[in-house]
Amino acid sequence: MIVYTVKQNESGLWCIRTMSATIADGLQLGAAIRQARDADRTGHMESGLVTRVEMHSADVIVPLAHYQAAQDTWTGAIA
């Protein structure tokens, strides 16, 4: 699983991190969420892996996006 994290930095702006690497920093919250979701979608499409975007604050983790691995056959069930 690849996890993209949106987190507030020391200056009050927002950064995007994955696997301990910073992808972007100094963003407004809306832009950080959009860029993290775009990176998440691209990462999923390119790798086929399960990916997730989370926003971390001092006391809560909020899930923002989640891409599952593709199933081999569609059963007609809707999750």
C-alpha cells in the first residue's frame, strides 16, 4: 500500500509526504488535498497497488481517498 499524507508544517501551510519523502510543501490546504489525490490516482494507475490519501492533524487521521487493487472478475457487487 502507498500512503500519501497531507500534514500541516511548522509555518501553518501544508505538505504532502509519502514513504518519508516530501512531494510538495508550502501549499494551501485545498491545493495540498488536490495534489495528493492526483498523485494517489496516478500512483495507483501506474503501479496497480492499493493507494490511500490521509490528512493528519494533532489528534485525528482523516481518510481523503482510497484506491483498491483491481479485481480479476467483476461479481456485480457494489461496495
